[in-house]
Amino acid sequence: MSEKVLILGLSKSGIAAAKFAASKGYDVYITESKGVNEAGRLDNPATPQGIKGVNDIREEYRQQVEELKSLGIKIECGLHSEKFISGSSFAVTSPGIPPKSEIFRRLNEKNIKIISEIEFAYLNTKTPFIAITGTNGKTTTTALVSHILSKKFSAPVCGNIGVPPTSLIEENHDFLVCEISSYQAQMTEKFKAKIACWTNFTPDHIDWHGGLENYFNAKAKIFLPPQEPEFAILNAQDTKLKEFSKQCKNVIFFDDGNDCGIKNNSIFYKGEEIISLKDCPLVGHHNYQNIMCGIIIAKLVGMNNSDIREQIMSFRAPEHRLEKVREMDGITFFNDSKATNPEASIVAIDSFNNQNVALILGGRDKNTDLTEMCHSINKHIKTVLLIGEATERFEENLKKNGFSNIIKEHTMEEAIDKAISLKPDVVLLSPACASFDMFKSYEHRGEVFKDYVLSK
């Protein structure tokens, strides 16, 4: 009788894990808490009484589900039934399911081990992982590392960046460059990267983890025994990580005078000049830090300086992360919609010096402290345009911290039009908020911004 594996969530990572597990002879069950509504979309919250069958799922889901069924995979939507849960050897969870959830409680009561899809992939491949984590910058760094390494190696991106590693492990690669969120890191026990990089640490996802220290400890797991990597790359300018480095082995610092840092307007590694800042395609000190991470990793796997420099120069930033959209009539437009918290927006704001910047802020408020962001706005921003549910609290905090050049608009398009009329050097969308008051996602918000700017 085949070993039973339970997949939590009909997500991209869940589907990939299910397919891989089935290919290895497991008896695979997928349980999805959300029901399916009349439009064929997964409902939230789940309503077991309103479960729709496979024939009601919209076409893209129907095709996926039919393929899964053809592989012998069992699927339920709208509940986590005892039939699906009982007898499972282990469960593979989607990253969005919180540890406090009912399904976690039930699985823990039955002593059914829960692991992340990343852990599942690691346990089933000999391809070494390069792990990238951090509150901000991890997606750009992951994409950059993969791009640099592609000159000499097969090193695709995977993990939280949107490509499940279980979809790659049957292929022939030299490395898997894996973005790891705190959610994913928390659900690992044996995952052991060859190289692990921690870009920075600032408050985020506190509710999900049940506290700031829990959030930190989730990420720290992949740097400490028994999961410690061969090399740990840490931010020398982050006081929390600098202190944490004392617990790690084989640490290499970035933004540091000895290991990898900036000197004479160039980035150096171990005393060797790698690239001039003027040749870096990414804007701002935080992006120079991302480049340093890429340089260190490339040097650790044996790449030469000229190849590293060439690859950095040909790299383009991922969408929605301080992405240059266009220049028009002397105005440069940047889309930083991925900045869903004040700390991420500070990074973008601090990237502009001695320029007239119109900043579009706002969205669904996360109710985090705004003091530091207000200080950065005072230093670098000429005008703030506020949109969304957070408008009143943001306006109150800006004024309390001495910034009064504030304009309130109702829509993204109105904010862009008003910003253009001010004739600034830069129009920057960096909302410091979630997007769900006005948009489906931060990607949707960024697309609306870009489409309207490009239509002008």
C-alpha cells in the first residue's frame, strides 16, 4: 500500500508538490479549505454547505484539477475532511496557511508532521540550494543571483518568487536559487542550504507569527544548527543581524569594509573592485546591498570578476520593485508597488537625493509605526499624494512630524495626473500599505500605475 501524503491548499506550490509526490508513488490527497463559488473562484472563507463539484470550477482550475485527477490525486474543496486527513504520513503546506489554523491543530493532535513545499523538495534532490531571505529585497536579490550565475551555471529561481522548487527538482540544475519567506522557513527542519543570505530584518508579518521574535526566529532557523549553511551572508548594517552573526558559522558580511562594501564609488569584494556604482543598473543603496549579495554568492561558487560585472550590468529589476517605468517631459516614473509596509517605502524614498520627488502613498493600512517613514519623507520628498483607506492616519502622522505639502486624491489616476501637473523630477509610487482597498493585489496596483503612466 502506498504511503499517503496530504497536500494543504490547491495553490501553485501545492499542485507542484502533489504532482511530484504522485510521480514518486505516493497516495496523494489535496485538501483546500475554500469552497468554489458560482463564478468558479475559490471562496474565502470556506462554506462546506456550498461546495461545488469539479465541473463548476473555472476553466483554468478545471484543467488543473482534471490533470491532477488523471494522476490519481484526490481533491476536496470547502473543508478539511477526516477522510482526507486520517492516515497521512506527513502533510505539505502552502505558505499562506498560518500555524494557528484549525487544520494545523488537527494535524498536530494526530502527530502528523507538517513541512513546507521547500522542505519537501530539498528532501528529494541532491541539487544544492542557495537560499535568500529577508524582510525586503529578497525577490530582487534572488532574481539577480540567478541572472549572475546563469553565465556559468544552470541556476533557476524558485520558492517564494513564484516557482515551486518541486517543479524543478527532476531537471538537471547546478543550483536552485530559492527565495524563502518567513512562512516557508518556519516549516523547515532538515532544509540545509549551501549558501544562505539574509538581506535585512524589519517588523512585518507580526500577526501571522504571533510576535516580532517569532518572526525573527522563523527566518533564523535556516542559519542555525542543524540547518546551518556552508556560508552565511549577513547585512553588516543591520544591528539585529550583526548580533545574530555571533551564532552563525562561516559568515561573510555585505555593506562591510572588509568583506564586501562600497569604496571610492565602487563595490569591492575582499579588496578587489568588482563594479562601479555608475555601472549598476539598480537605483539606491538598498539595491547596492542586493548587488553585494549577488557578488558574494557568485565569488563563492567560483565566478570571475569580469563575468560578474557583465551580468550585473545586463540585469533588470523585477516588476513592482522600484521599477523604472518611463521618462516623460523631464519626469521619471518609478513603480514600487511591492512596498506594502513603511520600511519598504523608506528604502525607496531614501534612494532619491536632491531631487524634486512626488510620492504616491496609501492603501489598506497595516497600522505600523510611521515615524521613521515621516522622517525620510521630510528629507527626500517634496510632495506626498495620498490615496486609499490609510489617507487620514497618514496625513495626521505626516503633519505631526512636520510635513504639510500633502494632496489627497480619490484614485490612482487622479494622483498621477496631479503629480504630473507639479512637474517634479520623479513620480514615485511606493504605497507603504497593502493594496486590497482598491486593487486585487500589489501586482494589480503596479499594473494600473504603469498602464496609466504609459498611456500618457
